[in-house]
Amino acid sequence: MNEINIEDILDYRCWNPMWDAFLSVTDIYDPLEIQEIICIVPMPDRSGVLIISDSGFYTTNETALNALKQFSFAHCLPEYPVLSSVLKDIGAFGRYKFPWACPNFTLCPLEGVRQSIWINPLKIENIYELGGLHYAQLLNGIKLMVPVQRYYALLRSEIACGVLAAIRQDTSDLSSRPMDYLKIPNTSFGRSLVKRPLLKKFVTCKYEIHRRYQRARFLHYFEKLEKNPQDLHWENWQ
């Protein structure tokens, strides 16, 4: 691999020339302009995040979690608080740092959920080490400093892809192997990912996540309706 200059890596910890380069070509975040998110990166030393998507670069003053919430609402996709409670209940996808997923793609948080880097694991070429730090190289060539080693990024990616495959299984009888429901790139990271247990065998029954999600969502809004009906956003039910 060619020698890498740290200034060529987008760094979530501190401002560097890459931030200026990205912000010079960003648009204001409009969830309806985006079909697939590649990653969400908190901006250092200020509020807001950079959203890298299939259609371009966007910024918003919201937290990463709120930006994801807006995307979910705009496209009528799973709500993260409800989905994470379902995954925790199932018990096979860990106990914290749950991914977000819809039938089209998935994102996994690399640290704490609220203001973490969220990354699409199927867009990672590999995780590299540079001077004791770690960065992800994405399939589109962007390099991004990450707060975890390759092994831990692989664990988070395994869970996210396992959930994505389980959701996709609900609409197809393609295979009994999760990896067959995923377009895993033939990269170093992808080849490691296909060896992970959650991609070899489903840990949920077909339709299980869907059934649990619908029940949890109903209870979530029913409890809100009972406690504070005036605060309920009725547009969520459309």
C-alpha cells in the first residue's frame, strides 16, 4: 500500500485540511436527497456532523443520532430506539452499541451511540493502523480515522450485517445463510467478515425481527399516548 499522510485522513478528533476540503463541497442535510448513507462523522470542536452518502456530502448541526432519526422518519424506516430495544431483547446481537438497519443498508456505531461515528460496514475496504492510530479506507477511496482497532470494527460490522441479513430474509427464500443476503465486497475486510459466526447461520427465525419490531413500536407509542398524549407526533402513524 502507498505511504499515507495523516493529513489525507478525515480525523474526527481534530480539525485538519480534509475537513476544509469536505465542507467546501457539502450541501445542507436533506434526508430525502439520500438513499443510502455511507457514514456519519461528528465534526470536531463544534456541534454537527458530516454525512457521506451515495449521492454526496451533507452537514447538519444535529447529533449523529438525530440525523439518523430524521433519515428514518423521512423514509418511513425503522426507528432506532425501537429497533435497538428489539435487538437487545433477542439477545443474540450483543447488549449495547446496536446497529441501525433497514432493508437497503445498515450502519453500526463504533463508540457510544449518540455522537459516534456511524459507518456502513459493506462500504469498508479495510481498517489500517498508522502510528498507533486506526483509520478506515472506504470503497470510494475516502480515508477516515476511527476510534477502534480492526478487530472491534469487525465485531460491530458482523452484528450490523447479521441484522441486515435477518431483515432481508423476511422478503426472500434465497438461502439459509446470512451471507447470501449481503453483497460483501471482495476486500480484506470483506473476506474477514464472511468468516464471522453471525454471517454463517441465522440466530433469529424468519419474520422474528419484523414481528418483534411491530409489537415494540405499538407499545412504544401506546405508552406515550397514555402518559403524554399532547406530545405524541401523530404524523408518525401515517
